[in-house]
Amino acid sequence: MARRCDLTGKQGQYGNTVSNANNKARTKSFANLVWKRYFVPELNRFIRVRVSKRAVRTIDKLGGLLPAARKFNKSISPDLQKMVKTAAR
């Protein structure tokens, strides 16, 4: 499973740790991801998604998972795309 936010598409970054002697060692920093469960009233059920902490704040601000998924339509995961299409009917 990819370490990627289902809503925003945020993922880890690569970089270097540089010592005082200017030795470079590759390192990776991961996105701050959590599993969250949201109730979607249009579907009348709970949806479990893996989102970043920043996405959790955005979902709370926009008033639910569905409005946030519509905002980030280009970067959402295929599972969320199915959910948005199902709720639109």
C-alpha cells in the first residue's frame, strides 16, 4: 500500500542528510497520515480513508468528506472517485 493521502495525494519526500564533513546520506520523510472514518449522509454509511492531518482540517472546514472530495477532484484516489460518483446519483 502506498503511503499517500487519499484526498490530497500528499506523499513522502526524498532528501539528503548532510554531515559537517559534507557527507550526504539519502533519507525520506513521510507524510503525516492517519486512518479516519467519516459519515457520508448522501450514502447513509461510514467511509474509512487514509488522509493527512492537513486534509483532516480541510474536511472539517469544508463540512464533510464529500465537499472536500469535490474540491480535490484531480488528486483523489480511485475509491473516493467511485464514492463521489455514487453520491452524485
